[in-house]
Amino acid sequence: MSLILRSAVALFVAACLSGQSLQMAPAAVESGKESTLSITLAPGPTAVLILKWDLVYPANRLIIEEAGIQAGPAARSAEKSIACAGAWKKSPQEYRYRCMMVGGQSLVPGGVVAELKLRADPNAKPGNARVRLENVEAVLPGPKLIQLKPTGTNITIKH
């Protein structure tokens, strides 16, 4: 078996055994009002030291400002912070924030790691807008880097 194939298999097995995943529950936002979307780390057998993900959303339907992406209770209890930088994915349809949860040596076993403040674009039509987390990675003690499954949820826009 080639080194690349063995490495890929080892990474896949490590991700399956780790049990961690990021999750987002569906949410709703009314035009002109702010809503909160939580990103939750589902616990696995090993706590997480660092998390990285790409937050992708339809910028023509939702507004998420960088200052509105904050560490959640689980991250704060481990003295972690969230840092994000944004870029257009498919201008002007999709916007992407690359985010990292970092800080100190404390581990995060699970819970809400990030909270996003979002609003509906004033011109957005009612209906669902898909928010996704892609390129999700976690650093476990050791250190050991694992890939986590991408995930997503629907945000219902109401008027």
C-alpha cells in the first residue's frame, strides 16, 4: 500500500474513531431583527484543543458580520477565542469566513463553541437559506490533526 493511501486511511480511521462533529440547529430570522445561530461541538472520546472551519452562506440572503462571530460558552470556559477572516466564494452569491477556535492549552470536550449573530438581507425573499461548515478540522492532544465531516443547516427567513 502506498504511503499516501496509508496516510489517507489512517486519517479517515482517526476521524471515525474520534467521534467529534460540529453541528448547527435550524434557526429562523425575521426581517429587520437579529437572530443567533450556535455551532456546537458534539463530544467524542477525546477533547479538542483547536478547531478550524469555513462558514459559507448566501450573502444575497443573510448578513453575518465578522464582529458577530463570537466564542460560545464551551470555548470561553476553556479560555478559547474565535478568529475569522472573510472572502467572497462566488461573488456576490456566497461569502466564506475561515474561522479558528484557539487559545491556551485547555481542552474543549463539547458544547457551544461559537455563536453567530445574523440578519436577513432587507431584499431577501422569505424561505430557507443554507448555511454550511466546510473544511472542518480539529487538533486533538498529541497533537493530532483530524478532519471532521462538513455540515449545514437551514435558516428560515420570515417577513
